[in-house]
Amino acid sequence: MDSADGQDLIYNKTFETRFVKVFNNLGHTVEHSFYADSNMQHTFLNTNAFWETNPDQCNFEIQIHNDTSEYKVLFTVLQKEHNENCCTFYSMEKFNVFSYKSKIDKGLMICEIYLNDSL
């Protein structure tokens, strides 16, 4: 997100999705995909990586760049495991973004990261 005008920097084509990489705490590339919502004018990053590493605490890095800028966003997800009706699932307990200001909506499980507003 651009902190000056609130625009999604992928949705407005400042960054292209092909230049976004996601890594887990072991430095391995994490599979991911994107979903653009034209009603919200947001781009969503989808990944199953939170359940593939350590179900309780996952550390990740998102790298994004274009011709003039490069950003590395470090974040941690804390989860709680639930077992109900013969199913195991996880709920997000905490989502911490380091180095950049962010806004988190736990109800919708959305995190807006303001790349041009570092801490």
C-alpha cells in the first residue's frame, strides 16, 4: 500500500506480481498466488505456507521490486491449532510485520503493508 494515497501498489501496477517472491524461515521459496479484487481495488497474496512450516509460529519474508525500488518485508504469524469434528485447522492469533507500518484486520485476515513508510 502507498501510505500517501492508500493505493494498492500491485493493483495500480507500480509493482508486478511476477516480481514478488515469498520465502520461509529456512530461505526456501514459498508457493503463492494473487487475487485482484476490483471492488476493493486490492491485490491479495494467497499461500498455504503458514501450515507447511511450523504450525505455531511461521516467519516469512516477502521480496518485491521494480526498476527503481526493492523492498523486503519480514513478518511472523502466530497460530493456534484447533481439532474439531475430526478436522484440524488453525486460527491466526497474531500477525507481526517488521520494518514497515501496517494495518491488520484479524476478522478478515487482511494485512495492509505500507512500503513507503518504514519504521
